[in-house]
Amino acid sequence: MKLANRVAIVTGAARGIGLACARRFAEDGAQVLLSDIDGAALAAAVALLAGEGHTVAGHVADVSQRADVEALVAAAVARFGRLDIMLNNAGIAQVKPFLTVTEADFDTVIGVNLKGAFFGVQVAAAAMIAGGRPGVIINMSSINSRMANPDVTTYAISKGGLNQVTGTAAVALAPHGIRVVGIGPGTIMTDMLKAGFMHDDASRRMILSRTPAGRCGEPHEVAAVAAFLASDDASYMTGQTVYPDGGRMILNYTVPVVE
Ligand SMILES: NC(=O)c1ccc[n+]([C@@H]2O[C@H](COP(=O)([O-])OP(=O)(O)OC[C@H]3O[C@@H](n4cnc5c(N)ncnc54)[C@H](O)[C@@H]3O)[C@@H](O)[C@H]2O)c1
């Protein structure tokens, strides 16, 4: 129970990677406030984890609105007494060729993925400092933070910026005993993947031809990394983004796809 007596917030926790992280944090002993913009799916997720015997609650918030993020952090402190772990996981993908991206497209993706996470870090850190306790803040980045895919320009830009949020916040918050780290997953089997990145057989083949592990990752495999980073096992890690990606980023050629 490496997260016993810890209080965690997970944004975008109604499904996918966020739900898996919330479950894993709870399995490791944390009390978890799940948050999402989708109230119905959030209620179902909270009921699911509560039914498994975990100490969880739900709070609806749109991370692109700073006031929502403030209310979310306040809700965790009000409900569980403090905040130890903040996982800025909520994100949206947008598949659109570079030359067709509009101002509204740009603002929407940057608003959720970059602005949302920035204020998630800032507001969570303020609560941790006010509570006089150390803490851990984790930002859910992507391999797209480092690779240039012009079909997901806004997404890639947002995640590249997010890595700098992680780095700059790590330096700013180290004197307060707060670690800030990132996770950059490769291709993980979630709704986002099916809707955005792997929508047909051609995209499936393209992704798998560049994935040495020969398969997509599962949300629980990202959650295991999040649990490690949130725990004292990672006590000397801050400022880095680590990549559970099945070998995607080190590959310098393509591999045969097993049918
Ligand atoms: N699935 C992948 O292959 C993959 C790879 C790399 C990174 N990621 C990142 O992991 C995170 C989770 O991805 P996922 O695949 O589980 O996605 P998902 O679409 O399955 O789930 C995302 C959740 O975020 C919520 N959300 C969206 N906008 C929000 C907002 N403004 N405020 C609060 N909640 C909001 C959605 O309602 C949804 O429940 C994202 O940041 C994503 O960029 C995913």
C-alpha cells in the first residue's frame, strides 16, 4: 500500500487512462477524488470504484476553466482534508491537417491540454504549500510531445508545451518539496485512440509498424507508471517525462505487422 493515507485528484477520470490511474491509486491505498467534464460517465466511474471497495468521490470540472480547477482542488481538501497527489490527465485529441487548423481549433485543444494542466499544477501546488506537506504532481503528456505528426498539430503542440510545464514547475516547486513529473504514453487502447489515432485499418497498421512491442498498451500499464511516480519509490525524480510506449520512440525503422 505505497499510497496509504494519500489524497489524490485525477482529472479526466471517467474513462480510459484516467479511470485506470484512479483505480490503481485507490488499490495502492489512496483516497481519490475523480473528476471529469462528463458528469454521467463520472458518476458511473465513481460508482464502479466504490463498488470495488475503494474510498472515492466525484467532482465535475472543466479543466480549461481556472475557476473549475480551483473548485476541484478545494473540493478535495474539503472532502479528504488535504491534497498529496494531483494527476492532470484530462485531454482531448484533434485529428486535422496542419493547413486546416482554425483559431477555434487551436484555442480548444490548447485550452484543455496545456492551459488546463498548467493551472492544475499551479492550483494544486498552492494547496499543497498551504497544507504544509510535500506532494507529487503528474502531467499526462504523450509521445506526440516529442514527435512531429502534422495530422495532430494542435495536440502535439499542447503536449510539447506540457513537458515544459513539467520542467519549469519542477524547478519552481522543488523548494516546497513538491515533485512534478510527466508520463508520455505511446498508443494506449482507449476511446481517444479508437476515435482519433487508430480509426481504420490503415492507421492501425501504421501505428503497429512503428511499435516494437507489437501491440497497443493497456490503460493499467500507464496507471502502474503513475503509481510508481506518485510513490516514495520515485522520491528523487522530478522534472522528467517518462514514456511507456512499447519502444515507439527509440525505433529508427518499421517492423513487420503480425496480422
Ligand atoms: N490513449 C492514448 O493512446 C494516449 C496516448 C498518449 C497520451 N494520452 C493522454 O492520456 C490522457 C487520457 O487519454 P485517454 O486515451 O484516456 O482519453 P479518453 O478520451 O478515453 O478520456 C479522456 C477523459 O477526459 C475527459 N475530458 C475531456 N475534456 C475535459 C475537460 N475540459 N475537463 C475535464 N475532463 C475532460 C473526457 O470526458 C474523458 O473522460 C489524455 O491527456 C491523452 O492526451 C493518451
